Amino acid sequence: MVGVNRVDITPEIGAYLYGYNPDTISDSINDRLTATAIAFQYGSTCVLLISATVCLINTELSNNIRKQISKVSAIPETNIILSSTHTHSGPRTNGTTGWGDIDTEYCNKIFIPQIIKAAKGALNSLKPAKIGVGTTDSYVGINRRQYDADGIIKLGQNPWGIFDKTMTVLSIKGEDDIPIANIIHYGAHCTAAGNNIEISRDWPGVMIDRLEKQSGAITAFFNGAEGDVGPRLTNGATVGNIDYVMELGAVAAQDALRAYKTIKEYKSVSVDCVAEIIKLPYEPRIPLVEAEERISLLTNTTVNTGGLKHYYLSNVIASYKAGESEKTHMEIPQSIIRIGEVVYIPFPFEMFSEMSIRLRHYSPYTHTLCLSNTNGSNGYLPSQDQICRGGYEIEVFMHQNVQQLTNDVDNHIINENLKMLNEMQRHSS
């Protein structure tokens, strides 16, 4: 059984946007923002996949929304995935020092109630369904960790860098062959517009609209491993303007249609969900003397990574003065949802693409789809081979928590998720 519902989550013009600077204010609406909920039920198991066209969703906010949906629907919180598409042309639903505070008025008046409405509408429209899956190679994304001649990393385009080129379309039809919904999965930053002042879903919006028109089904986009992947823009950069949104969106639309047209068979499938607490190891705190010295040398203490570094060092100093003890690991509630041979694995991080490729290779399932910025937001999660190179994403990773996650955290999170995938396969067989 499948049900779908879509709602409008567009903020009012004049709202702050969650772009690269904390003072970016919208002056118009290029295309309206949406939240799409898709409910799947098989026997006593019911799950919800929700895609919201915003940049990031604060972990506390995400948990709150999922709890509220669980309360009104009786679906376990663990069976609900809430994902953001990562458009930088949407409202502040995260709140990070250096990028601007969370827009609580927008969240309370529009974002929270509308997402709950989308979930309830999806659950109220359940009907017998069957699915088909298609894939294609897509070059909408490109590794964005550009190397200068001296090896310095900057945001741009790296033609030698790794990225996950697989685009997957899951298509859902009723038993009467009437289209119900599509889910597109691909990993790339939604920054074709970048630090613009128009509200927009960015390049996925064009892709979504085109596949909807061609298929006749409501379509949702779930972003994959986009931590080190930018949009492949013709200006050679990782940001542009609305013209680049339309240009790259048209390419993405062609790719999504090509994947959709490869689907030859639709069939009824089972649905499952497995949930556990996974643990990611921490490094010890930096020494108090080092934290005090580093904070005294900061010149930028408010904007972007400067603001984040000041916040991080202030918290380290405060933790020592409060007599706090060292923590050994970060605990993350993890839920993996399976729809037939398709599994959706949420990551509350902007994960690097190598992890997605590795997980898919070792997974027991045909289509293993990792979702960045899902069920919370904890910053970047780089692959360990990139940490030594530094750069923007690594700077953020190293200043996200009072204690930094270990450099080999990618191995830990991959192995923890593989254990859950193998457990799910044993359970379903």
C-alpha cells in the first residue's frame, strides 16, 4: 500500500535564506518550495519518506517533527525519514553559528505544521501499489574539491575527484497502472544558484517538474552523498545564478527521464525497517591552553567558518571550566527502510561520496541509496583520505563538536550500517 501527499512550504518574501552568508535576504520567488511525503505499508509495517526542499533541518527540529508525526499517526518515530534536498535558496531551518540562526517563526507557522499535514495526507491516501526501479549514469554532479597547483583545496570543480554518478528512480503505480509517485535519488549540492536572493528548489526543481509532467505522478527528490559533490556548472564553479538552475536542471531532467524509461517491470514488494543506535568514536578534546591560544588569534568570529571556529573554541573552553569529562563516542539513532530491493540509509551529515559507493558495493541489496542531511544535521562527514588535504568541508568537520570525530569515522559508519543491512536481510529471508 502506498500513499502520497505534497504541501507548500514556501516562506514569505523577505525571509532570510540559508546560503553561504548569514545576511542573505530573499526578494522574490523563482519556484515554490514543497514537502512531499510518501507512505508505504506492508502488513503491520508502515514507513514514511518525507522530502523537504530546504537546505538543512536542525537535529532537534527533525526529531520534534518526527515525534509529532508519530503521535498523530501511531507510526514509530524510527519508521520516519525526514530529508532535506539541500537547496541553498531556502529558509533557515537549521541554525548554525556563522550561517545564521534558525527561523523559529517560519518553522512554527509553516514548516512544522505543513510537514505534519503532508504526512497525514499520505497516510490517508494509501492504496494497493507496485513499484519499478530504473537507473542511469548522470554527470549532473562533479567533485567540488578543486586542487590548485600548490595543492590548496578550494570550492570549485575537480575533474579527477570521485563522485557517485548513479541516478536512481523508484516509480510507483497503482494496481490499475495509474501513476502514484516517483522518487529520484542522486547526490550533488543544490547550489546552481548559490548565494542568490530568489527562493528556489534549485536544479532539482526543474528535474522534478519534468518527470512529473512526463509520468503523471507526484515526484520527490532525495539527495544522496553530496558532501564533496557540487553541481556541474558550465561556468566551471560550484555556484551560479538562476540561469544555471534552469540549464543544469534540464540536464538532470533528461537523466531522470532516461532512468524512468528503463523501467520494464512493476511488481508488488515487501517493506521493512530496522532501527538501532550506532556509535561513532570521538577524539579527545584539544588541550585548554591550545583552545585559548587559538581563540585569541581569530580575526573573523561571526561569518561562516570564522563564526563556527569561535563557537567551537568557546565551547571547548567552557567544557573544561565546567569540569566536563571526555566522551568516547557520538550516538546516532539509525533507521534503514527497505522497499523491495531498494534500501534508504539516512545520514544526519553531508557525507562524502566515497562512502555511498563503498556501501553500495558491499550491501546485500541491489539498490543501496544513502541520504545526506536526513533525520538531523551534524555537518560534514568526510572520507579519511581527504582529511589530510584540508579545505572548507574539513574545516567544518574539525569544528563541529567539542570533540572531533575520529579520522576513520567513515569506516565505522559504513560497518555499522552494513551490520544493519545484513540483519535486515536475515530477518526478511
